[in-house]
Amino acid sequence: MSERSDRRRWLGLLVVSLGVAMIIVDATIVNVAVPSIIKDLGATSSDAQWIQESYTLVFAALLLVAGRTADRAGRRRLFLIGVVVFVLGSIGCAQAPDPPLLIAFRLVQGVGGALILPASLSLLNATFTGRERGIAFAVWGSTIGGTAALGPLLGGWLTTELSWRWAFGINIPLGALIIAGALLLLPESREPRDRRGNDWAGALISMVTLTGIVFGLIEGRNYGWFERTGPVDVAGFSWTARLSPVPVALALAVAGVIAFVVVERRRNAAGRSVLLDLRLFAIPSFRNGNLVAGIVSLGEFGLLFSLPLWLQNVRGYTAFEAGLALLPLAAGSFLASGLAAPLTARRGAVFSVRLGILLELAGVAGLGVVVAPGTPWWAFAPMLLVYGIGVGLATAQITGVVLADVPVAMSGQASGTQSTTRQLGSALGIAVLGTVLFTTLAGHLGAALTDRGIPAGERDAVITAVKDSAGAAIGGLAADPGTAPLADDARQAFSTATRWTAFTATGFLLIGLIASARLGRGRRDPDPPDGRAAEAAAAGGSG
């Protein structure tokens, strides 16, 4: 391989990383911009919730379909299409005059993100081999961890200095740079057309199933797990039945999983094209790696859900200051990209995964210990740094473990499956950790107000205000001398709730560490039938 070709591959890695950074930042950048959006557009609390969650919902629902499409239609092609769709969605978001249109364009962004993520992994899997593949995955994983933490900082700065619309508008020049780089530096590759037709049935079932799962997990706390506990009003659509839409969505998802397995097995047996070749799960590294990735995701990013709320509503930080406080997490994740390659070369990818999970566990548990209403930033900064290093190591190397033995021709659907597993784990983690946060908050605040002798009606009103605003009402309570003592109770209750949320995330990470014992067990199973032939053909036909 010539030096020029080698340089193009590494510059191509930079382009792929920028694409991943763009979609990951957008998943977190909006969190700190929502208050300004509510004020500017007159959004309701339900609108604000869906402005944040519509992106995640469609993103997770399309990952499997996008991964398979990348294999068949071309990995670079789908990556480019994803960037174009994402930029168009960003333009729409930046110009949206009302909440329904903003939600609609967030859905468009989710489509673009779903096309980019599995295509990015598949491109790396097809472009790099051996030790270089491990380095590429380390950069990819650290990009995810680091940019997830940078999102609140960037969003806080843009919202404060310019406008919330620039939280979306920044994607326009960045997208143009990525498109130019991809056209110049990324080679095209696809699997050989060894099977005819498209698996439209599998695609439809998977989208309905994943939508049901993610919707149910995210919205259970808000709408009720069985009976409807609050209004359901999304962009003008209202659900008025007594039964919550959550059990309906989850039941539909369970039926979808069963139908998907049946359809894919039948198509595979008949030699027809499939969305997900279930024979991939015969590969131990793929099967066990996905199990660990899903479990670890339950606790891995839950911190980014609760900590910004605590920083702004309890410690009184501005959006920008909260982003600055989270910088050690980003620094740790980027630092891990430099540590991962030599560590993996000496001790192996599985060791790096376990070390990463252990560091995440230590960092999150440490945060649970130090969080209190008066905790200064320097007391939790070391915990965030340790946590960030762990995220960088575990995220990068678990990806390498999952895809290590997957034939290149199947890398799109394999990377889509891995990304879907992580998204489902994150959705479940947010559902569980959100429930822990707000249930603990209500319980401890209620007990404190009862001890003060606050009448039941006033007590319930304070609890509802603090809980429904995710702590934002604490500032209003503190500003009134008559309710200032109640604000102190709320700060203490929110800190206690954040502490128990961190301990719950620690429990998930501990389970993931135990599950990682299965990684690396036994010898590699043979490739799925025709796997080696497909890989050789793909390698020979890559552009």
C-alpha cells in the first residue's frame, strides 16, 4: 500500500469521525437549548419533551434497516445520503416557526443520523484491518463519548451568545465539510449481489418493533405504564383512552420481535435476502459483545441525563457553565483514544473493555458519593475524568470485539445491530434512571415538607412543580423569602435523587462487568455459510 493511499485512509477516518460527532452532539446539544425554545416558540411541556425525544425515537427505529442498506447500496453512498438528510433536517429545525414543524424536522434529523451511524462503522470495518482496525474503532468510540459530553457545552454557548437556532445551524457548514471530505477520501464498498430482492417485510417489522420498544421505554414514566397518568398530545395528535399508549406499544413490540425472527429464518432458509442474518449470532464475539454493550449502555450515559439538571437547578450553573463542568468527561474520553491502541496491543481488546467498564463504574460511584447541594466543581471533576476514560476505552473496544469476526460483506447489518443494541440499552437506562431520579426526588421532598408541617395541598403543589420542571422551579422558590426554606429542601432532595441515580447506574455497569466474563471464551466459531467467500468478494470489489 502506497504512502498516499495510507494517508487517505487516515484522513478518511477523520471525515467519518466528524460525521459521527455531528449526530452525537445533536442528541445532547438540544438539552440545554430547550428552555429558550419553549420561551421563543411558546412550546408546551409535551412539545419540549418531543423536541428532545423524536430524534432518538426515529434514530433507533431505522438503525437495522440503514445497516443492511449500507451493505447493499454502498457504504459511502449511504453515509453521504445520511449527511445530506441530516443537514436538510437541521436547516428546517433552524428555521422552524412553531413546535410541530420543529418536531417534524427533528424526525428528519433522526433519519439522517440513522443512515450515518451504521454506515460509519461499516466503512471502518471495510477499510481497516488488524491492529489498524482497533485504532480506528478507538477513535470512533472516543468520538462518541467525547462529543456527547461536548454537546451541552456547545449548546450552552450557542444559545447564550447567539440563539438556540444556531444549535441546529452549526450543522450546515460542518455537513458541507463532511460531504466534501467523503467524496475526496472515502472509498466505496458494498457486498456482492449474491441474493435477489429486498427484505421489505423484515424492514417494516423491524421499524415498527423498534419504535414500539423505544417509545414504551422512554414514555412509560410520563404517560403511565398501564393506565394513562397524564395528557398525551404530540404535534396536534391526542390520545384520550384511559389505557396508556405505552403497554400498547410494548405489546406491539413483543409481537414484532416474534414475527421478525420467523420471517428472517424463513427467508434465510429459502436463500432470499434478509435484513438481519440471524447466523451472525452464531459468532461468539458478536453474540456476547452485543450482550455486554446493551447492559453497559443501561448505565453508561445515564449520567448525562441527570447531572446537567443537578448542575443547573441545584448548583445554579448557567447552561454554558454546566457544559464547562462536564469537560473533564470529554477530556477523559479523548485521552482514552491515545491509550486504547497500545493497551489493546499489549493486553487485548477484551481487557480494554473490562478496564473501561471498571473505570466507568468507579467514576459514577464516586459521583454518587460526592454529590450534595454544595459540592464544588473540583470535587467531582476527577470522577468525570475517570468516567470519561472508561467510556472511551469501553465504547471503542466493545465495538471492535463485536465486529472482530464478522465478514466484511455483513459488516453493515452487524454494525447496525450493535448500534441498535446500544440505543435500546440507552433508552431502557433513561427510563429506569429517570424513574429513579424523579421518584426519589418526590419521596424525599415530600418527607422534608411533611417534617416542616406544610399542609398537604401546598406540599403536593411544591412537589409537582419541582418534579414536572425537573428542578427548574427551585429557583423560583428560592427567590421568594417565604418559600426559600422549601428551596433548600428541594435542593437536598434533588441531590439525594441524583446520588441514587448514580448508584443505580453503577449497578448496571457492575452487571455489564460481570457479563464481560463471557467475552473471549472459547474459540471463534466458523464464519456463517458463504461468509468467507462473501468477504473475499467484497474485498476484491471495494473501490
